[in-house]
Amino acid sequence: MSDLAALIPAARGKAPADLILKGGWVVNVFSGKLEKIDLAIKNGIIVGLGHYSGKDELDVSGGYVSPGLIEPRVILATAWSGGSVLKEAL
């Protein structure tokens, strides 16, 4: 099964995601709003926001989840090193 073929059913809620972050405040970098909503992850990729069930569920109530928000020092370190620092970290 291709990666996409595994991601779509999880995104639609038809198959369980690998990990659900439950009850946290999601920082929506597009709207600039905070949303109290669950975040579903499959194969290391965020597949959706909403009400999901998964193999593992982590209660992050009271915490903040910021998909797509990268700490600025990571970008600078990557630029200065030509990407080698980021490759080593991953």
C-alpha cells in the first residue's frame, strides 16, 4: 500500500490513525486562531484535525500544538550549515 493510500482513510476517519493528540489547543497558523481540537497523525504525517480515534491517544489538554510552526533558530542553523545540522538531527 502506498503512503497516500494509507493516509487518506486515516484522514477521513475510516481507519485508525497511529497517534491522536487529544484536547489540546491547536495553533492555526493560517487563521491566527486557537482551536481546541484533536490532531491525528499517521505514518509521521498530520492527516487531520477533528474528532478521531487512534492506536495511541495522548491527552494534551491544556497544552498547545503548533503544526507548521518551526522554531526560528532551526531555520538559521540549517541555513548556516548548508542543511547538514538538520540532516544529523533527523
